[in-house]
Amino acid sequence: MNILIFIVALIGGTAGVLSTLYLTISLPAVIIWKVYRRIHKHIPITK
């Protein structure tokens, strides 16, 4: 039973770390991409 709890905790921890990394990397990337398009192609940021 102890090994089962360890496996579930490991899977849950890994999912939490991966989702946090994804959000940490993707949000600034989208903002930078929108600013780049605004400067070079004159596309509105909200589009």
C-alpha cells in the first residue's frame, strides 16, 4: 500500500511541476510574440 501512495504522489507532483513550467514559459512567450507582431507588422495586440 505504501508503494501505491508513493507512485500516486510522484505522478501528481510531476503533473504539478510540468503544468507550472508550461505556464511560466508560455505566458511570457505569448506576450513577447504579440509585442513583436505589434512592432513589426502593425497588428493590434488584442487580435
